[in-house]
Amino acid sequence: MIKNIVDIKMTQFSNLNLAKGFIAFCAVLITAHAASAQDAAVNSELLAQGEEVYNTIAVIGCKGCHGEYAEGDLGVGPFTRGANEGMVSAAVSGIGEMIVVKNVITDEQITSVSAYLNYLGTAQVARSLVKRGRFLPEVFSARPGTRLQVILQNGGFDAHTFKSDNMGIEDIEIAARTSGNLIWEAPEQEGTYSLYCTDCKLDEQYFTININASAPEFRKVAPGIASKGDQAGLYLYE
Ligand code: HEC
């Protein structure tokens, strides 16, 4: 009998604690949610500023030497996806070829362009060239949960619009002889996704993105390692 009362008290006590704990937990969740929404907003603004700097600084932009997506594909400046602020500051102040940038860049711009490059380093490039309505390559494979930067190069003389029915993305309009890109977080489940051209002469051509667990693993990249001539996009950074 006594034991029962104690039990009841204990139960009530722990229920109350649970309730208190739950309220505290909710408060944490709400705060965390507000903070992360705010972080995301600040972050996307910083990234947009960084992208602008990357494309336009000193007229030619960083892209004029490091390539449109920082892959070092122009043969002038090296691969810089994943560079952090220390690397960018050191390059701006120490690399002779970058004098045009050094003369005009502000500390704020160094911060934003570094954030942008660092973010690009977290995304695996999935690229396809669209020529005469065909995608080259037609298929790209990546692991579930990978952040992909899908880059479509329009190799034709007309602008085209690309669409996906199952990736949950907005349509991408790409002017003639330029490229368009978007960041897409691959789902955690395996699956097959695709993009197609809405106004190319050839119908029924797809850029297929296979999300499967046996695809090669993408690791964040370190510019210093990738620029030593190895394949970019497969190195651990941090
Ligand atoms: C006029 C061409 C040019 C422009 C513009 C330019 N860079 Fe560079 N950058 C280079 C070259 C060339 C190197 C490599 C020099 C070397 O390896 O000796 C380099 C190196 C770097 C490195 C070091 C990479 C490594 O592997 O250590 C970083 C980071 C970098 N640049 C970032 C930037 C950023 C950010 C911008 C724009 C704000 C920019 N660069 C603009 C030519 C350029």
C-alpha cells in the first residue's frame, strides 16, 4: 500500500519532470529553428555576395582565371573549390598574377568569396554538355545524400530551358554557349532522377542522375591537394 503511494508519487514526479523537460526541449527546438533559419538567410546572402565577387571582381572576376565553377579548367589559376579564408587571403596578398584583384578587393569581399568557394567545395560537380539536343554524358551517378552542383553547358546557338519532373527544382534557362547550374541535395534514398530540354530539336533525351549507394564517394576537397594534378573532387578536406 505504502509502496503504491510512493510509486504514484514517483510517477507524478517524473511526469512533471518530463513535462518540464518537454517544455525546455520545445524551447530549445524553437530557438534552434529560428537560429538556423536566420543562419540560412545570412548564409545565402553571404554566398550570393561571394558569387558576385567571384564572377565580377576586377572586371574579369576570379572566374576569369580559375574557371566559372572554380575547377581550374582554364589552365591559368588552379582548382579552388573548398578554399577557405586563410587560403584566399594568402593568395590575394602573395600571388603575383592576382595583383589586379589585390588592388581592388575589400576584406568583406574576401570573406564572402571565401565562403562561396568553401561552399562549392562541399558540392560534387555533375556536369553535362548539351549539344544538338543530346546530353554528354547522359548519366551521372552519386551517393545518396550528396550535395550536387548540376552544371549544364548549352553548346548550341539557341537559348534552352531545362526541366525536371522529379527533382523538385525550378526550370533552368540557359543562354546559347553558356552554362547554367543549380545546387541539388540528393535524397537519402536510392533513385533515378532526370533533367530534360523543353525546347531542343531532339525529344526524349535525358540527363539522368542515378542516386545509388555504390556510386563513388564524394569527399570535400582541398585545393592544395587537387591542384597537384590529381582528379579533382575526391579528396578529404578538413
Ligand atoms: C589574373 C588571374 C587570376 C585572378 C583574377 C585570380 N587568381 Fe587566384 N590564382 C591565380 C594563379 C595563377 C594562381 C596560382 C599561382 C601558383 O600556383 O603559383 C592562383 C592561386 C589562387 C589560390 C591558391 C590555390 C592553391 O591551390 O593554393 C587561391 C585560393 C586563389 N587563387 C583564389 C582566388 C580568388 C578568390 C580570386 C578572386 C577574388 C582569384 N584567385 C583571382 C590567378 C588568378
